[in-house]
Amino acid sequence: MSIEPVKKAKSVEELIEHQTLRSRFETFIARLLYERGLEFFDKIILTVSVISALSLVPIMIINPERMPHYVVYSLLLFLGPYGFYRLYLDRITEDIERVFPDFLRDLAENRRSGMSLVESMKIQAQGNYRKLTPYIKQMAAAMSWGVTIYDVLDKLANRLRSNLIRRALSIIREGADSGGEFSDVLYTAARDIREILELEVQRKSQTVGHLMTMYISHAVFIFVIIILIKFFFPHLEATGSTTGRLGGITIMVPDIKSLVLTLYYGSLVQAVGVGLVGGIVYDGKISGSVKHMFILIVITYLIYYVIGIIH
């Protein structure tokens, strides 16, 4: 990966002009993540999500007839903020992990040319490693104050919850302790991480079919329920009474409205379950399930609402 040198600004105004709002926002997020970690954001987002979802409970009690709608709104308010937040952070982590092997390789080349680790890290901080660049600047500043490369990488891995960076740190640590040339150790770690990333791409290409199968199974589940509600239940309700007698046996005709609501809530539970399992199968982590649960809940709700099953 080629390093793009930073252009020197002729004035502060020119520097501010070239620094876009997005880059400043990403730098701000990177600084908070590096210093405080994901736990800081998790607490805030989860608190907001829970309060937003619970705020609809009094409305459900006051207006129970609209409960089928408010249940969905509560689920979306709980899953939505946290889901999009995790999706954004996962994309940051994935982007960092994709360029991390290039960062280690370039660091090894600078080290092999005779530079110290601190000097090499400062050179790397001037390069273009996409979303990893703000973190490199943080690590370069920390190393200039005497913090070891092990500590800065360990802090980065813990803050981003990246198993790949933890693995790279383990390889670097073991290689250095065994007396190997440090630049060769960095090359080995970079090659190992790149192979893992390639295997992850292959795994996702193989599991996307399973994810689509789960979506289709949920669609079939809803289709069967709609057939029952639209064609079978009207004939059942046409008996005209809640009881009937057949050969001296009393037959109870179920409350159609309650049965429809039960199937509706069952579809929502099915959506949550399919989204949970599908996310774990495809993304390999629970956080990846939130977006699938959100999508399936919205689709389920819209189908029932458009067809007129819920009002």
C-alpha cells in the first residue's frame, strides 16, 4: 500500500478548509474510541434505547387497541439506535482490519531501513490508511512519550474489540520474545492477518446462502399465516357463534381476533429469532444480528399492516 504524503497547508485557514466535516467527525470518534473504548458508547446508546422503548409502555396501557403497533415501535426503538450504532462501529473495525496488514508491512519496511519504532510510527501517521490513520496518530503520540508498541496495539485492540489485532499483537510479542528480527516478525503478522481476512471473505460467501434461506423461510411462515387468516378463519367465524354441537359434543370456536393477534405476535418472535440466528451465521457475532432483526420486524409489520390484518 503506497503512503500518500500529507500536503502542507500555507495557512491555518487553508488547513481548516481542506479538513472536511466527515474527517473531523471520524477523528473525533477515533479519539474517543482510543481513549475511552466502546464501553463508553455502549452505556450511552443502550440507555437511550431502553428509555425510548419503555417510554411507549404508558401509551400501550392507555390505548391497548393500538398495542400491536406500539409493540413494534418499542422493538424498533430498542434495536434501531443500538443496531445502527453497532453497524457503524463494525464498519470502522472492518475497514481498520483490512488496512492493518498494510500498516504492519509498511512499518516493517521502515524498521528494516534503520528507523526506530517511534520514527517509523511517526512516518506512518503521515500516510493514508483510511479510518486507521487517526488511531496511528494517537499511537505515535503515545510512543513518543515512551509507551511501547505492545501497549499501544493492546490498547487499540481492546478499544475496538478486534480479535485480529489481538492476534497480530500475540504474534509480534511471541516473535520478539523468541529473538527474531522485529521487521520479519511484523511481516509474519501482516501475512497471517491477510490470510485470515481472505478466509473470512470465503466464509461469508459460503454462508450468504444460509442467510437467504432463513429470510425465505420467514417469508413462507408469514405467507402461511396470511392464508389462514384470509381464507380459513372467515369460514370458521361464519359459524355465527362461539360454540356448536356435533353428535352431542360441544365444540368451542376460538376467538378469531385473539387468534389473529397471537399469530401476529408469533410472527414478530419468528422475525427476532431468524434475525438473531442469521446474523450469527453470516457475521459470526451477535452484534451483526441486530440489523437483520430490525429488517425482518419492519418487513413483518408492513406486510400485516398493508394487507389490513392489523389496523
